[in-house]
Amino acid sequence: MKIQVGLFFGGPSVEHEVSVISALQAYYAFEDERYEIIPIYITKDSRMFVGESIGDIEAYRNIPALLDKSIQITLVREEGRTYLRQIKSRAFKKDYNQVIDVAFPVVHGTNVEDGTLQGYLQTLGLPYVGCDVFSSAIGMDKFAQKAVLKEAGVSVLPALCPYVSEYRENPAALIDKIEKQIGYPVIVKPNNLGSSVGIRVARDRAALESALEYAFGFALRVLVERAIVHLREINCSVLGDYEKAEASECEEPIAQDEILSYQDKYMGNSGKNGVKGAPVKGGGAKGSEGMASLSRKIPAEISPERREEIRSLAVKTFQTLGCNGVARIDFMIDTDTDALYVNEINTIPGSLAFYLWEAVGLPYSKMLVRLIELALKRERERANITFSFDSNLLAHASLPRNKH
């Protein structure tokens, strides 16, 4: 009997569309006969849908029409198993009621990648691919992530992380503090977003105020750190868990401007929706390049010594943050000093960073299977841990019945 895998994507995030592309790339790449993949689309208002067209990238050109012919479902735990259960019955049609054995979230950004979806799946007792609640949350919170890595001896840039209330109450005082503690140029970005959303560089006071206004439009807290003037960005992916993890090839993304923008990442060298061609199920990843269409150098043009330094530090970062599955760690090199810094981790990288693994001989389809195996391994380990125990406490509980 095949293992039923629920592929979750979309969700209430500014990276919603990127998630759709990443997930359907994975769906097209699955080739292992042991698994039945069920695409589950989460709308921007958090409704979940299944159906024949949910796995068709072309159908997302008209989402209202897609939803009209799809089935809205919810997750139900019953007799030790998790089911996709239809919410509304359809006349003359059998209700949808499908068991899933493991969840595979391919979601990006706030409200889904940050531990929110992972917590929901964990509460249901459903095994899921990727980072757990803690590592997902800290992977999304850039400031907390820096604090943990710094404590572990990993080099990160110093930063401030003000709330919007501090800025609204006294913007001049906040800007004064940034100028005193960090200085120009600075980079300003939302503390809990990815995909280069909400990011600007400021070289003077007026630009800093504008950058803060812009970033606070996307988050209640923003990260402000020194901008490296002569910067090289190097990315490396890691696959594994707390016991064993390995690093991929390194890449150097090529930005069209001083910041690698959302357009650079997802629309450069590709069609309007960031996907080349119209791939079919089982056709492999090649037909749908998506995030892999970004201008990049693979392998990065760095010395063998620097390559191994980055790969080793990537694994250390991954395991320090308690990650599981596959992640991508983004590094910065200050070419004036040759200093290397960890910029951030992406706990569910765009396209799951398959192109970095193909570069070291691991096909996308085999990487996807490895991710499911890691999820099931973690579930077996969790089964040996006591999370609750029987007691007779409630048999003797008593509370006042009168409400005032």
C-alpha cells in the first residue's frame, strides 16, 4: 500500500505565489512508486482545497475558477489517523474522505513557514517534512536567529530590531540610535519575511526614514544592520537532521541591483509566473525551472578552502538551529576584509534548493524521498518520548459554578 503524502502549499503569506511554484515543482518531480502525492492548496484566507486541477500550474491563472471545481476540506484526527474530510457535501457525489500518512509543507513566509502550520500538523499527530515548530519559528525570526547563532560562535552582523511602536512614538530618536550604534550604510528589512520582500538600503538619514516606513508596512518589527559595501553572497543548502547532515554545492546569486530583489529571484530569466513551460506529473524538475531560473553561478567561483569553510559552517548553522529536512543558508562575504557572515537560514527554500543538490549528484526526486524518510524517522523517535500520562486529577476537580 502506498504512503499517502499531503503536499501543502499556498497560505496567507506575501510569498503565496512562490509557494505554489515551489510545491508544484516538487509534485512534478516525484517519481517513487511508494508514495501517492495529494496536492493541498491553502488559499490566502486559509481555506484548504483538493481536486484534479489543484496540481496543475496552468489552473492558477484563474484561481476563482480553480476553486469552483475543487473540494474544500479540513483535517480530522480519528482513530489514530489523519483524514482530509470534505466540508460541504455535493449532490449525487460521494464525499471526499482521504487518509494522509505524512504532510509535506512547501510553504514560504509568515503564517505558514514560521511554525504556524507545523504546530497545527503536530497537534494533529501527523508526521510532517522539514523543521519542527521551534526551528521553523527561529528560522523565520531573523533577530532571534542571530542571537542563537552568535551564542554558538557563528559570525553574524550586529543588528537592532525595533518594534513599529518605538518608531511611531519617536522616529527621530530611533534613527539617532541606529546612526550611533550601526552607522551608514544600513540595510532595513522586515524581521520575519523572506524572498527579499520589504528590503531597502539606506545611505543617509532621509533614506533611512523611508526604508523604515517601507519595512514597517510588512512587519511589526524590522531588522536594521550594517550594509556591506563590497558584498559577495554565497548560498549553500543542507540536508539531514540533528544526527547527520550534509552540505550541497555552493552558489553565487547574481543581483541586478545592490539587493537581490523579489524580481531577481523569481521573475528573472523566466516567464511571467516564474515557471518555464508546462510540465506534467512525473516529468521531473527540468520542465519547471521556477526559482532555478535565477541568474547564478553554480558552483560559486571561490577557493576550495572557502568552499569547505562555507559548507562546514552551513551544517553547523543547520544543526545549531535544530533543523530537519532541507534548508538553505545564505552567507555574506565582505570583500574588503574577507570576513564571512551567516546572513539567514531559509527553512523551506524556494524550489527546495534542488539545483544545489543536483550539482553534487543528488537528483530532485531522490532528495524528495529523503525528506519524507527524515520526517518518518523523527516520528519514530517522538513515539519513544512521553508527552502525557494518565492521572486521576480531573476525578477530584471542583470549580465554582456561579458566573458573575
